[in-house]
Amino acid sequence: MSEQGADKCGENISSGIRFFLKAVGIGAFIALILWQLPNLAGALIQLINAIKA
């Protein structure tokens, strides 16, 4: 494999790893939001009731 081909292959691998890490991070962030959604909804309801009172 030529040096240019190896560089191109390395860029593709790096790009793939970067995409994978971004996808895992976004997935974990969405999972965290969905996991805490009932607590967040309860806190918002309490806050709204406290403001009304």
C-alpha cells in the first residue's frame, strides 16, 4: 500500500471512530434525559405549583 493510500485509510478509520464516539455520546445523552424525564416533569410541576401559590 502506498503512503497516500495508508494516509487515506487512516483518515477513514479516524473518521469512523470519531463518528462512533459521537453516536455513543448522543445516545447516552438521550438515554439520560429519558431516564430522568419523570423526575424532571415532577420538578416542573412542583415549580409551577409553587409559583401559582
